[in-house]
Amino acid sequence: MPPRWILATLALAATAIFLLFFVVPHTLNGDGYVRFLKLDALLREGRIGPERYSYVGPLFASPLWLLGGSRTWWAARFNVLVLAAGVAAAWWASKPAMPSSERASLALLLAATGMMPNATIDFYGELFSAVTIGTGLMVVCISERRFGWALIVLGVANMPASLAGLLLVSVWRFWPRRRIDGLIALAAAAALVLLENTIVRGAPLNAGYAGDHGYTTVMPFSGMSGFSYPLILGFVSLLFSFGKGLLFFAPGLLLVPLARRERPQLASFLDASLLFLLGLLLVYSRWWAWYGGWAWGPRFLLLAAYPSSAAIAVALNRATTWRQSAAALVITSWTVWVGVSGAVFNLSGLDDCISNGYALEHLFW
């Protein structure tokens, strides 16, 4: 790819971030609003709220709160700034493994396609964790710099269920190579989660989800709390269901084998990110709200945008046969549509889905 096209691609990525910040509508709803209220109470009154959800991610929005003015306006756009930082970090961290043309494609894909754009329109915490974990895995596996583990620890602490993903990655790092860096990161993340639970809710194992459950509907297993959903049903649904399946929201994962073959330097990152994603799948498949509640796409699995985008970036530049080129074109087009529909349409016009105690929600997926 000529240098001018690389610059044009990066300019498109910057334009996407600009549009996400200034043009796409933002809001504070659901979990995002609860996170904002917790942060607001802490900074305004010095009061620690016992509600569920971690303080780790919201605390990084504190400088925006201190700006004053419309604090809700800034909080609703915090995730756009996190994504911008993640895109820049991906451009830098992928340098040892990808040429500039593929890195530019990766930056544009992360900023403008797939699940990331939709995740920027609220103050939910999944994007912070996805960006810190995804960037951290890139830094550790591609740049081979240990400070990437600090980013991973922050992302996991912000989303405690992701400890399962870090467990798989740390075992993978230790078993054949006898590297203990992942195990140290696992211990640090677990300690941070337990410490926050103790400070916020008075007990190390009190995550604030006791008795949490959804509405009882015609669907089997509805109304139950905790990890009450059958593993196999949740797992298959998170992979293949139309409204929540990774097959539809991160189709670039299908190109990972091609990317591993064409860019061996990426293999370690792709393997680690897929292992981490498997850990998330195993945990959330059992959660009663495996689908992420009334939200667009599988928001708990936002990390999938990293291996998906990296694989597409390689395929677009390295496909050699007509079949590979056709697959790359179709998957790229689909991923672009995922990003556009998530940012432009989101869940608008679907109010009937949540009427009567979410009785029909499952039919709209």
C-alpha cells in the first residue's frame, strides 16, 4: 500500500473517532448511568456506593468530571476517548508484527467497524476492559514488554468475570514456557478485585450480585439468578444466535487461521486473545443474563473486536487466492455493516421488545 493510502486510512480512522465523539448521539442508561452515579457520589460527596460494578474504569473518567460543566455529557463520551487511545496503542504495539499498511487497516477497523462504535455511546464498562486487555495482550505478546500486564490487570479488575480469561492465558504462558508473568498478573488482578469488594461492600467475595435475576417469561430458565443457565445453551447462543452471536458480530474471527499463517509474529497475540475470549465465553454462558441484557450485541465479548480486526487487516492485504479474497471482502463488508448499524440504529424503534416485563425480548434477538 503506498504511503498516501496509509495516511488516508489513518485519516479515516481519525474521522470515525471525530464522528463518534461529536455527531453520534450519546446517552447515560442502565449500567452506564449507575456507574456515573457511583463516580459522581465519590467525587462530589466522598461517598462510596455499595452498588455492583467496579470503580476501576470510572475512576479513569475522573479528569473529565473535574472539568465541571455538563459532567453527564463528558461521561457519555468517555468511551470514545478510551477507544481513541486504544486505536493509537494498537497502531504502536502491532509494529513488530505487521507492516504499516496492515496496521493502518487495523486502526480503521477498530475505530469504525464491528462492535466498538456502538460501545462508545454510553458509560458502560465493557469497552474500557476490552481496550485495556486487548492492548495489554498486544504489548505482551507482540512487543514483548511486561508493562502490558498492568493494562490487563486494570481491565480484568474492572470486569471481574474476565478473571477466567486471564486464568487461561496465564496457564498457557506458564505450561510450555514456564513463564510466571501471567500468573503474577492473575494474582494481582484477583487481589485488586477482592480488595475493592472489601472496601466497597465489606467482604472480599461480595461482588454485589447476590439475588440478581431477570424477569420470568415463557423462556426456560428465566427468572433464575446467578450462574443458572445451562452451559451448552449459553455457549452455543453466544456463538451463533442472530442477535448476540460472535459469528455475526465479530466474523473476522473466521480469518484467524489465515492471519496466523501469513503473519506468524501475530500468532501469539491471536492465540492469547482467543484463549481469553474462551474464558469469557465459559463464564458468561452460565450467567442468567448471558446475552448482556437489553443491549446491542454480545457486549460482554467486546474483546473479540481485537483478534477479529487484526485478522481482517491481514487478510485484506495478504489474501492470495480468489477464495481468500472473496472471503475477506464479504467478512469486511459484514463487519463494516455491524459498525454502522450499531452506531446509527442501535436499538431504536424496538421499544416493544421490552414491554410487559421483557416478555417478548427473546423473539427480537
